[in-house]
Amino acid sequence: MSEIRLQKFLSQAGICSRRKAEQFILEGHVQVNGNTVRILGTKINPDCDHVQVFGKKASICPQLIYIALNKPRGVVTSCHHPGEKIVTDFVRLSQRLFPIGRLDKDSSGLLLLTNDGQLHQMISHPSFDHEKEYDVTVRQAISDQELQLMASGIVLNHKRTRPAVVFRNGPDRFSITLKQGRNRQIRRMLAKLNHKVKSLHRIRIDHIQLEKLKSGKWRYLTQKEIQRFFSSADMKKICSKH
């Protein structure tokens, strides 16, 4: 195998995303042939170089895994977070998996995990425009005008959020579908309207539905579900760039 960048190797090995791999490298958690590497862009040959992360051997796994998990509230979306319960604690497999995208600690619901670095890159790419649907309950009644403001966009850090699809499900409950993933976006939008979140539950990512999957449980994605990601025109366009 030809040389590849260290962060790409860690992603393909199912350790974490490329972005997280860069963080691990900078923090000195990655060793190549017994030497700590802190330089981004370092290249290795997976056939002859020995890589360790947090003292554990890393290697590219030929079996690709795709999983849907119903993340409980209070669990951190991370593949390494000392002192906290993390999402990978719920999936006891020999392959090392990492989450695609974010779901904050106080939120629950659908989360995808994989050891396929390419899929992670494609889904996380801003050009993909995949939808994420949430069921939200706030601590007091929310008005139609406030829901319309959330649908049309709210300014966060001097930048307006993209339009969203919002439906009322009760006096204090609604569903919202986003096509972007800004950090804690829904909570921050509601804070702008002086609302506090009582519960925030993700029920869909693109064509993947949470449905009746119980909290803390997981399932493998079907071949059809996986193929739908790779068959989209946007995915093919992004794939050609990487």
C-alpha cells in the first residue's frame, strides 16, 4: 500500500474522524514506530509502519460496519472522553467505531456509527445537505410566530440559520427538520426566543429512521440504506474530490 496521511489512516482504521485524528495528533496521543507524532500531514505506509493511539495498535479493518444507535440522554458523542459514558460503550464489537456528526450530551435519539472513513467524510461534507429531524419539547408554550421564526431562520453569531421545516405537535412540542448542523443549533435558536429545552430527540437522519429502536439499543443499517447514501448524485460528486 502507498503512503497516506496519518489522519486519513486513523479514519480508515475506524479510530475516529479525520478532524478528531488531527486533534489526537496535536495532543501527542499518536505514536508511529514508537515515536510520538505531533505534525499534521505526516505520511505513513500502513504495510510497514506501526501506529498506536493511546497506546493501542491501530490497523485498517477490511470489514466495514454501519450502525444506527438510539443515544440516551447524558451520553457523550465521542470515541474517547475520560470520565464520561460515551456512545461506543453501547456497541460491543471488535471493530472500533466512531460517530458520524454530533448529538449533544443532553439530547437523545438517532446517531450513526461506522468504521468507514469515506462515508464519514461524505456525510459530514457541507455539500451533502442531508436532513436531520428532531422532536422537541420546551418548558413553556411556544407561539405560532416563534415557530415561524425558527422555520425562516434566526441569527446566531451574526449568521442566519438556513430555513427549516417546522410542525407543531402540541402547545409546547414541535418537530423541526434541518439541513445544517451548527453546534447546539436548536437549543441556541430557542434561547434567542427565551425558551428552554425540556427534551430534544433526533428521529431521522436523511432516509434513516429511528422508529421503534429503544434507548441504548442499536441495529445494523441494511444494505439498501447504505447504498442510498453512496448512490446519491451529491455523494458521487464529493467522493470524486477525495
